[in-house]
Amino acid sequence: MNPPCPPAIPEIYYPTPNAEVGRFVDVIAQVPEIPSDGSAWVLVYAPGAKKWYPTRTMPQGPIIRQRVIVGSDSCDGARFEIILFITNKEGGAFLAANNDGTESLPYGTATEVTVKRRIENTIYMNDQRKITITGSTNTVIGNANSLVITQNIEALLRVIDDSKGSSREKDEAKSLLKKFLAHPLITAIAGGAAGAL
């Protein structure tokens, strides 16, 4: 008989179902309390290989952010499944031993999201930088622009809004985030990212 897993089901906030993603994805999720002998994993299922590729995540509280690789360079347009998986000690040992891919999963609790690798076009600039543009009509190319930071702040705001905290706690968290982003040092590093608030 398998030991019980946590009763709460993990929840993936990003990427959203059917999102088009690049090769590298920062999975943002909420995890329930993990048993002392358990572990949390983000797994990517590659249909072409018919394997799950695990990455162990070390939650620092209820929210995790884990970067995973979704396929290879030749997987543009393919569909993948990403799951957040909570398992026991034996399941964790199994996944750790099969980090190069496994066709089966151990006992555990999971939630999944299906994503699609976007089709990427590569442009080479004269200074040998590689720039990837993905089916966009409004494209910005430049040094140190804050688009990625703004997207991450927006994802963080969605996580705050979707959390189980009270309205007062959510407002306080957003206020602290806004104050942090308004600091002159952060503004110098991140540009106008505070505008996302």
C-alpha cells in the first residue's frame, strides 16, 4: 500500500492551458504542504519521445517558480504536457534516478497543463546577437528593455490575486511590491517595470 500524498492538489498558475511557450519556461505554481519525506517535481511530457522529464523543485513556501526545458530546438509547434507532481520518498528516488526521462510515473498527486511550443523565427543582427521573434505584430528589439520583467510582475500579480489571502493581505502585498519596484536602484536595473502595477 502506498503512503498517502497531501490532500491538497497543486495548482499551476503559469503557463496557462494551451499557452504557446518558448523552449525555456518558468513554471509558477502553488504547492500544498509537502510531507517531510516527500518532494515536489515539475515534469514535462514529450509526446515524440513518449517520456516524462523531471526537474526537482525546492519550494520556499507555498509558491514555486521552476525553469524547465520544453523540448529541443526542433520541436516548434509541438504540444507538451507540464505537470506539478508531489510524491513520497520512494517516488522522489525513482524520479531522481530517471532524470533523463521515464515512461511511467510513481505514486503521487499532480495537476497538469498542456502547452504548445511556439514557432520561432530567428534573425541574426550584424553584432552576432541571436534574436527570436514569435508571431508578433508589435515587436521590440533593443538592449535592456523591461518586457520580460513586466511579464513576470504581471504573473506575480495574478498569483497574488489568486492566492487564498484576504483582500487586505493582497492589497498589502501589491503595495509592498510597488514600493520595491519604485526604489531608485530597482528602477535603474529594471527600467519602468513598476508601471505594470
